[in-house]
Amino acid sequence: MKNLVLILSIIVSASFSLKAQVEFKASISKDAVMIGEPFKLEYKINQNFDKFTLPEFEDFEVITGPSTSMQQSINFTNGHMEKTVSVTYTYFLRAKDDVSGTQTIEPAEVKINGEFYYSNPVDIIVIEGKYHNPNEDKGKDIEGTSRL
């Protein structure tokens, strides 16, 4: 009976430690942007997954993305194998014209072995005023008038 209890406790603790190992995080390149200003949104996960689902970007326009990258390594130390996986989805977004104030980008979702995991939500401040791309209209100032 003691052995059965010991085996069950090992199985339960192993399953909890496997769940705790999944890391799925969202991050942005800027805390605040002007309307129309591009910013980077990244989702990073440390596991292979079956399905990736984005949230709805109601207040934002996707400029580019997804750009994906994956890194995988296997290390053997003292007879133990350690596998490391890192998958990154990168998007460039900008706030739509009618959006201002603090906006929340809701969590994305991944499915791993039949279970769903969610990234953190991300808050970004959208400042009223139109973003001026310094690479556009080099002969005009911010108000769009000629410098001459």
C-alpha cells in the first residue's frame, strides 16, 4: 500500500511540474504609442504546440506578421537529456484612428497535448495625435506644410 501511495504521489507531482514548465508570454516594444505609430508585439512559448490562436485586434491594424522563429536544442549532462524549445511569433501593429487611452491586447491561446494555455494580456497607452513617420514626406514638417 505504501508503494502505491508513493507511486501515485510521484505521478501527480510529475504532472504538476510538467504543467508549470509551459511558459507563454506576450510582450510589446513600447508602453505608449501615438495613433498610427507602429509597435512590435511578440508571443514566445517554450514548448512545441498543436495550434496557435491570436486574439481579435479590434483596436489595432496588423501591418506585418506573423514572422516566426524557432530555436531548439538538446543537451546531455551526466546522462540526462534536456530539450529546450523556443518559438516566437512577431507582429507589427498600429492603433486605428478612432482609438486612444489605455488599450488591452487580450491573451493569445496555444494548444499543447489537448490542453489550452494563454499568454498574458498586454496594456498599451494610445496617445491622441497622429504619428508622423520621419521617413515619409522629408520635405514637410509635422503639420504637413512645406519647410520652404
